[in-house]
Amino acid sequence: MSYPDQQHTPTRPSTVKPGTAVGILIAVIVLAAFCITGFATPGFLLGKGESIPLPVPSSNPAPTSAPTSSEDGPTSTTISRATRPRVTVTRRPAPQAPEEGVRVIKDFLAKIAGNDKAGAIALACEEQKRFMDDKIDSLLPLGSRVTITRAGGTSKFVLAEVTGTVENRPARGTVIADRKADGDFCLTTFSVRDV
């Protein structure tokens, strides 16, 4: 006997649709990212209760006072907290720039102010002389009034911070001089920009 609602159609195995699989995968990734950021990295899900400071070990034991008693109340003990040792940071003074290097930079700036381009280029290091003509024209034109505000360096170089006016506009920058093999200093590079 056969029943009308029963048909002889083959049954397909149930499969997960690709859209559903992608949705589940995205949900798992979002949940994992939320848990990592919530508990591990920033920890915004962790409680921010009061923290209890841990005692700092000290070479001297913490002094305690003897128990005191009064007629009105129970015995009490006072313990003073150990204090952290203070650390003093000492700063070394900036190394002094060699005077010869500072003098070369001052001479270079004076030659620029005095419209002596050939004299300024002569103070440059040999490998830099070919670039100085264009660099002077573009960054520090002749007639610019720039002076050293601060200089520092080592026995091998001098870095000077400079300020002044370039083409009647306020400017600031740096000038660097290096020590040559013969011991004299020469101008390596400079950069001066409008403020």
C-alpha cells in the first residue's frame, strides 16, 4: 500500500550554504577580537578596582612603635611605611663645540651677509663645493642676515642652530661643519627655512 504524501524522491544531505558559513566565520573572528582586546591588550573589560600597593623592600626594617594602651580603648600598633629611595637624575652638560668649527660657520654666515659667494663656497668641504652655489641661491641668498643661536658637537663636527632674516623674512635652520683629515674644519651642509 502506498500513501499519497510519500514520494519516492531521493533525499539530499543537508549542507550549509556558503553565505551562512561566511557569516559564522565573521562572527567567530569578531568575538575573538573582542575577547582579546577586552581582556588582554587594553583590558577594558577588566575591573579597575583599587590597586593595593606592594611594599618596597628596604635595607632598613620599618620602625614600629610599641603597643600603647589607654584606659578608654584597646591596644593599638602604629607601623610607618617604608619609603621608596629617591633617584636623582644628573644631566651631563652638552659637549662644547670646538671653537675652530664655530669660527668656520661664523665666517660662512658673514660672507653670505657680505655678498661674498666665492668666499662662502671656499669654506665648504671639497666634496660639497659643487653643490654650494645652487644651495646658497635657494636656501640662503646673498645678503641674508643669520647668526648662531646655539652650537654643539664633538671633536669631529659642529652643529649650529641659526636664526635671522632671509630676503626680509624671519628664518631659522642649522649649519654643520666637519673636521677634515688635516684637522681644520670645513662647512658640510646647511638648511635654513622661513619661520
